[in-house]
Amino acid sequence: MKFLQEALNIANEGKDQLVTDGIIGKKTLAAVAEHLDALRPICAITLWRRTLYYQSLAASKETFRAFLRGWINRLAKLWERCR
């Protein structure tokens, strides 16, 4: 959920920044509600951040490389739901 909070912070353009603690509380839910008209860009940012995270995991440990394709496929399915 940290990725969602980071995306919301980007959408907020520097004002009312959320703490990126991964806890979906009242402030995070309020930020999502405030950006309902811009959920597709928030989805894009969130999924892109997750893609970069998974790529960094795969680059850091050889054992994670076997999972990268599955992770990316899962993100692609999530992207389809963001449309």
C-alpha cells in the first residue's frame, strides 16, 4: 500500500502529503476519494512503482528472477482492471 500512498502524494503535488507507512487509514481513504476523477493516472503510477520494485528485487537476488515474469503478468492484469 506504500505504492498507492506514494502515487497519491505525487497527485497531490506537494500539498497534504501522506505518510507512506502502508497503512490504509482515514487520511489515505480521503485522498483516494479526493482523486476519484484521476484514478487511472494513480493506478499507472502505483503499478509503475511496483514494476520498478519487482525489477530491483530480481536484479538484487538471482532467486527472485524466476518470479519476475509472474509479477509482471500480475501487474498487467491489474492494469487491465484500471481501465
